[in-house]
Amino acid sequence: MKKILSVAGYDGSSAAGITSDVKIFSKLGIMGLSAITVLTAQNPDDVYKIMPIPEDFFDYELKAIFDYFKIDSVKIGLIGSERQSVILADYIIKYNIKNVILDPVLISTSGIRLGNNIDINFLKPLLNTATAITPNISEAELISGYRIEDINSMKEAAITIKKKYNKIKNVIIKGSHLINTANTVSDEITDLFLNDNNEFIIYKKKRISLDKQIHGTGCTFSAMIAALLTKGINCKRALDETEIFVGKIIENYKIIPDNSKNKKIYITANI
């Protein structure tokens, strides 16, 4: 059985982070393993507190996994410190991991800044080992240094990311935050894919009108891609299937729990 190691934060609601990742992996017949980077006290409405795992304990988490299991892929989410990045990158290099999918969780869909003071430098060790990356608009701006305002600037950002970090073969920028020329949210969502042949593929889909925020879309999206790549599926087909899968979940959303003060939606409710 193929094995993916999810290195990410813990979300007690199981809508994001390692618990969400492992659910996706299991659904696709892959063994999901995990190493926690940060503990979060959160629910679908609020993040109360974030506590990074001490670096020495994080090192032991990885040692325990890599000593016992043959890892096929590593999927990376929220990282708690620069030292964690260095430790993880060392394991990826030592064990020659071929598939490294980085979902640079710095800014959530709801706008919450989750990274460590949003200093992109602390992610550089992982950017230098990643083979695929799935940032949202805000994260792509931070990593590339480009202001993204339209499709052309999305393309420039993607090209810049590949040039700066030459191990990255596939760049997928999730465009749900893209603002149109009227400075309003577009009726369409545009995702941009720059493949390993430096070809652009644009995914456009109608924005589903919801008066609530959806919790966990980014983690679900990147975990699905990671799982399909691990199964040997090429990135284009993996992205095609992921776009359909996540779209269906959003279309058939459920509001859970019923007593949520903001009625934020669990994306994983229908998985």
C-alpha cells in the first residue's frame, strides 16, 4: 500500500489539517501517516490559540515515522517555525522523497494569518525541496513577490515561483480570492496550473453563491492532489479530478454544527 506522510497542524474540528488529510488519503486507498507541527484550539468559527510543537519533539515524530515506514510522498501544510522547516527538509533529502506537495498555509480562506509572522523565509528550506505547490492568491503573492490582480499576473507569479525554486515542477494557484477590474469578487473562480513543461492550463468555474464561509477547502484540495500523484496519476489528471471532487462537495455543502454562531460550513462534512 502506498503511504503519504501529512506534516501539518492539528484542527480539532477535523475539517482541516492532518485529520482532514488522512481522511482523503484513506478514501483513495492510501495509508495516511502524520506528524503534527502545531496544535490549534479552533472550531469552524474561530482560531483561539496556536501552539507550535517543540522542535526536538517534532524531530522525534519524523524519526519514528521514517525509521519504520517507507514513505512515498510528503504533503506539507502549516509549519510552526523555521527550525521545523529545516528539520523536515533534511528528512526529505535524506530519504530521497520524490513527491513533495507543499500547501503553504499562511493565510486561510477566511483571511486568518496562520504563519509565523508571515516571514516567507522560514519556508525556504521546504520550497527548495517541494515538487508541487498549491498556494492561494495571497500565499502566491508572498512567495513570488508579485501583486496578483488578473490572469496575467497569476502567470507571472507562477513562472517566478518555478524560477526561484527549481525543484518545483507543478504550480497550482487557487484563485478564489481574485478580484476583478471593478474591485469586486468575480462571478467565476479561476485556478491556474503551470505544469512541468511550462504550459499554462486555466480552470474556470462558476462561483457558487454562499452566504457562509467554507472551512477546509484548501486542505481538501491539496490532499486530493497529493493522493492522486502518489497513485501515479499525472498532475493534469489529478487536478482535473480534484476540481470536480471539491466542486461537488461545495455544491452539496452541509452546515455543521447547527449551533455555530456564524454558521460556517464544514467542507469535510460530505467526504
